[in-house]
Amino acid sequence: MASHRKPRTRTAGPRTAPVVGITTAALTSIALLSQTATAAPSAPQKPSLEEVQKKVDTLYHQAGVATEKYNAAKERTAKQQKRVGDLLDDVAQRTEKLNKARQELGTFAAAQYRTGAVSDTATLLLADDAQDYFDQDQLMSRLTSRQKKAVDDYQTEQAATTKKRTEAAKSLETLTTSQATLKSTKRDVQQKLGDARELLSKLTAEEKARLAAIEKQKQEAARKKAEELARQQDEAEAKRKAAEEASQTENPDTGTGSGTGTSSGSTSSGYATKAAKVIAFAEAQMGKPYVWGATGPDSYDCSGLTQAAWKAAGISLPRTTWDQVKVGTTVTTADAQPGDLVFFYDDISHVGIYIGDGKMIHAPKPGANVRVESIYYMPIHSVVRPA
């Protein structure tokens, strides 16, 4: 029997619209993603020349700090090597004395053996703990005075030799540490300098020319400050001389005796004589290359030059800037005299020799030679008069 139900009519319209909308959105997203994926990545922004120079200057400064650390480690290592050598020589000498003392005891033991008895001395030499054996009164009472002296000498040398061997072993450990520090600081210096060279090597010829122009501007600004300092010092010196002349006019007898004024003048003259030798030596080194860790005669680092220059005047300075700054009297920049040492940066990692008129002779940095420069080229830490 046939069904009387009406067949359902399916309408496609209302259900196709959302499908079309979703498909359009998906295609749009895919297209955007595809564009993003295929787009070339943006190149990293190249640093400006000012940023490059700042970075290079920072690397050279850090290399200077590492150089002074290297100098200090090298000095410590050299001292430690000498100490170890001295201790080992001492141990060798004491061992020889110990062997002689042992031979003398052996002579006594052999003599007693020939008499037909096992000697106390032989027993002593074979004992595990000699001190306990020495503490036995019956042995000591049977030894002659010469034998007692031989035993005492043996004990003394044995104790002293043991002590020196212990000292030598500890010194060798310290030396090993110093040598490790030396190698580490050397690597640090080389790394900083390598980074600086790499930065500079990436510059074009035009960029290098512009960088040189920036450097020239920096030097010019420092030169003007030096000229101003020279002018102020000249004015101060003129006023001082005028005051002296006025004082001599009012008191013509002043300065003819042996008062404090004459002593002060003598001290100033003595320093000027030494300073002249220092500057003469420094001038003779002009044009020689800066080499980190070098102390001459063919190349120098900054503290190596100042040390060698003052040595020419008969004054021994320590090796590093950090120790040199502690030697002598600190004066103001305005009172700086030729021969004074000018130290730079808060960490005191650079030093130069003041020659007057706001200028100095110094070993600047790797790639540069010993030269004259304004003391205002770098931030001044202090001025020290060594002698």
C-alpha cells in the first residue's frame, strides 16, 4: 500500500553560504601566511661609525686593563720562580748536609760493629721513629760527646730539610697558579685586540676615512684643552715670579741664607734634573711601537715606557700602573710639572709622562707608536710626582 506522506524538500541555499564564507577566510589566511613565509628576512641594522668607534675604544681600554693584569701576573710569576729556585737550592744544600750527618753516624755504627756488638747507632739508623729512640736515657748516656753532636746535627738537618721541602712544594703550587693566571690574562688581551681588529676590518675605505675624521676631531678638542691648561700654568708661573721679585725688592736679604726657601729651591731643581733625563729618554723612544707587555728597548706598553724612562733617571718604579700610582706625591693637574706621571680612567689602566703645556709622551695602544699627545685625550684619574 502506497504511503500518503509528502516527501521532504531539501533546500541547499541556507547551508552553502557559511561554507563559502569559511573557505574565503581560509584562503585569505593561507595567502597572507604564504607571503610572510616567502618574504626575505630583514638585514640586521649596521652600527653607526660613532658606535663602532665607541666599541673599538672600549675594546682597546679593556685590552689595556687586561695588559696591566698580565704585567702583574708576569711579575708575580717571575718572583715566584726565583723563590722556588732559591728554595730548591736550599733543599739541595741541606740534603747534602743531611747526608754528611748520616755518613758520620754510619761511621760510628761501623766502628761499633767491628767490636762485635750491634751498636746503638746502628739500631738508631734502622729505627722507624728516631725521636722515640733518642728519648731513651740509656742510649744518650752511652754516646760520646762527638757522637751526641753527630746525632744532634742529624736531627737538626733532617727537621730543617723537611721544612724547606714543604715550603718548596707550596711555592710550586703557587707558581702553577700564577702561570695559569698569566696564560688566562694573555688570552684575554688577545681576544679583546682580535675583536677590535675584526670590527675595523669590516669598514669600507670611506667609513675608515670618516672614522679618521672623527678621531681627528677628538684629538683637536683635546689639543684645545691642553692649550688652555698651558695658558693657565703660564699665568700662574708669571704671578709666582712677580711675587718673588716683589718679595726680594722689599726684603733684599731674603734667600741668601740657608733657610727653607733655599731648601725648597734645591729640591725643585733636583726634581727638574731627574725629569729632564726622563723626558730625554721618552723622546728617544718616539716612533717605537706599542706592544702589550713590552718593556723595551724596541717596543713598550704604557707602564713599561714610564718604568724605563724613570729608570734612566735612577728611580725604580713598579711594573704596573696600579702600583706606579702609589709611588710619590699626588698633585693637581694644574700643578703638573714635566716628568710627572699622568694616570687615566677610573681603573687607572693607562699612564703617560707629562712634558709640559698640557701634553705627554705615552705608548697609546696596539697599532700606534710612542708619541706626544694631549693629556685630555683620555679622562684623567690623577697626576703623581714620583721623586
